[in-house]
Amino acid sequence: MTDLTELERRLWAAADELRANSSLTPAQYRDPLLGLIFLAFAEHRFEEVRPDLEAKASERRPVTADDFRALGVLFVPDIAKLSYLVDLPEGEDLGANVDLAMDAIESINAGLTGVLPRGYHRLDKSTLVELVRLFAPLPRTLSGDAFGLIYEYFLSNFAASEGRLGGEFFTPQSIVRLIVEVIEPFHGKVYDPACGSGGMFVQCARFVAGHQGSPTRDLSVYGQEQKDATFPLGRMNLALHGLSGDIRLANSYYDDLHDSVGKFDFVMANPPFNVNGIDKTKLEGDTRRFPFGLPRPDNGNYIWIQLFRSALNDTGRAGFVMANSTSDARSSEAAIRRQLIEERSVDVMIAIGPNFFYTVTLPVTLWFLDRSKRGTPRENTVLFLDARSTFRQIDRAHRDFLPEQIELLANVVRLYRGEEPETSAGSAELMAMRFPGGGYVDVPGFCRVATIAEIEAQGWSLNPGRYVGTESGEEDDGLFAERLGRLHAEFMTLSDEAEVLRHKVDAAVRGILAT
């Protein structure tokens, strides 16, 4: 356990205890607490660069806010520092002063206008005092990267606390990292039309930095977010990680504020699944964003998929999360899927087991599109990966991937593309077990490359389970346990799906009887 990990847990435990002794729900507590983390980070970065700037200043050329902005650092006036707020006299209205701190930062740093949380005066005074005392020492004790990690840790815990609603602003890090490792955004324009708290952008920046690049120089990030309450989380998250981006408040079904068609090198998203009630009359005739037509069912999945595909340029890659049912959807949705496959856009499909998300317990599928695969050996094929038995069990209800498991899955894709695998996260042993020859081979029960003709024979299904088959040979105890876990996950999935279907049938029958 690292010192940072222990600090994260200690901070969360202390903050959660304060919340438990107040009248606030996790959702009401989230934004004020994240705002204090933001103030701590802003003060840290400001004080980090201030001595050098002041040493270079003169009476004729004093330090200005523009000098800080030129270094990608927010200008923080004294009244906006936690070190000032924590020392206020006991009789002062601390809540009103924290609100003033947010006003001061926004007034000097135009990119944050309307983003930072307010309403601290509505918090219980004793709770707010303890929170400020909790975070005030951080600017002098942590490095810059640590603040972003703490922010993400708190986002994750708030998402878990809020359950289904938490999934609207947070995608688990291991899923995001797997998507990033597969699409490999070394440089270019990145777009997320359902960007939530901006986790996709942050992980892209980490990927670039991990490959000796400069995120601020090599990446440009663009996003849209529909929820008023979620929009500021993404803007703060980018600032905490030293990133600038163009995130706008918009409903991506109807609004395309970035004129996205054919514009982006990379598209990443975890959109809401199975959304109904979309007004398709507003989308009719938009053949640029929906070139394969609108699906007839009252379901938004294939609307999202076409939004992602249409935003890519001719060499662009996309990675996104989808409900499992989308891979086998029939009728007009199958016709859209067929066109995607026939135009050689679909590149990789990865099945993920249940309990990775806060929104749903059901398994999901990661889709990967690559507009540049034409003219390559992969042109007439799709890689299917079944990762349902690859996971770490966090607790009874939650799973994630270990770093070496993420690297293993990404390395399968790299081998498929003819790229060199990476082993810095510790996947060498796993790779040797699966691919002892060092090159790509189909591994029964794990991965298989299928031709377009084979996919057509399967009714244009993109369900990995239809192609990878089952593991061959005798199973040792480890493989037996792995397979048993997968079968149990499949059983739980079927049980959950049966329960959903039962409720739908029950509602339909009640509706008929009521007429």
C-alpha cells in the first residue's frame, strides 16, 4: 500500500464520517467536497511556481495573473487559499468566505466561469470547519499528480455511494484504461460526447505521458455533457490534471456543438444504455451523423454508435461501452450493424463480465472501431476477445482489472495489429501462458479472429461468445476455477435478464388489463 493510497482512504473515511453526521445525502455532499480538493490543488500549483516568477519580476514588470496562466497555472488570490480560510476568526462566516473564494478564482480565470461549486454557507458550520481543516494541509504536503488521483478516488467513492446515478458521471478507471490502451491515443484530437467527469480525457493524458509524450502538446480534448450537475466535474477534473479542453453543456442526440463529423482522431465514451424517448423527428434527414439510418426501436444504442462512428476522421479510432444486447440486436439495428461491419469499421469486440459498473450489474461489451484498417491485413476480419473470466474481485458486488490484466488484453490487440506487446505492467507471464510463440494465435475460450464471411454466417452478430468457443484440453485447478467463475457470471446474467423480462411482461399485461 502506498502512502497516497493510505492518505486517500484516510481522507475519505474522515470526510464520509462528517457527512454521516450531517443531514446531507452523498449527492449533496459531493460537489462542495470536490470543490475543496480543487482549492487545495489550485493553491499548491500557485505556490509551486510563484517563487520563480517573483524572482524574475521587477518593479517595472511585476508578476501578473497572465504569467501564471502562461504556465498553465491558475492565479489564486489570497482570499481563495485554504491556508487563509482555515485561519479565519471563529466568528467569521466560513461558508460565505468559501463562496467568495470560488468567486475570486472564477473572476480571474475565465475558463472556469460558472464551474466551481457554491452554497457552502448552507453546510453545517461545524462540518465545514472540519472539512477545511482536513484539506488545508494538503497544498504543502502533496505533489501535483496526487491531487488528481485523490479527486478521482473521491469521484469513484461518490459514484459507488450514489449507485445508478453515480454511473452518470463516473466510469471505472480500469475500464477507461483498457479502452485507452486499445485505441492508443498518442497524439491528436480526442472527443467524448458523453464525457461525464472527464475520466476518458485524464486517462488519455496518462497514456501519452507514460509513452514519453506531452499531453498538453500532443492532445486536444473536446466533450459534450448533458447533465448540468455533472458538467462542472469534468471541467474541474481537467484543471486538476493540468489539461485544457473544450467541454460544452449539450445534449449530444440533438446538438453537435463541435461540428464533429469527420473531425476527430479518437472517440471514447460510456454513454447511457438503452435510452428511450429520443425524439427521432429531430434527427431525421441528418445523414452526416446517421449515415446508416435511424433504428426503428425506441432505443438509443445505435444512435450513439453512429454518433461515434461519424465523428471519426478517415484514420480515426473509437472505443466505447455498450449493453451486451446491442451486439445481437435484430431488425433495423442489425441492418445498421451490418453496414458498420461491411464498411470495415469494426475492429475489436471485448466481452466484459458483470459487476464492473455502478449503473448496472449486467455484463457489457467494449466496441472498437478503426477507420484506418482498410488496406491492412485486418481489413476483412474482426478480433473477438472474451474477458468475462478476467477480473479481480474487489468485494461481493464489484470487480475491476489488475494492471497486468489490462496490459494482457491490450497486448492481444497489439499482436493482432502486428505491433509489439508491452510488459511494463507485469503481463509477461500471462502473455507467455497464452501466446508461447510470441505471435498472435487464436486461443479457444479467450480470443479469436473471425472473417467477415463468418460474421455474416452468424447473422452479423458481434457477440464474442459466438466466436471464441470454449477452452480445450484438460483444465488444471486454476483454469477450472476460472471457468466456474465465468459460468456463474453467465448464470447471474441470465437470471438478471429474466428478471428484467419478467417486469416488462408484467407491465405489458397490466397495461392490457387496464384498458
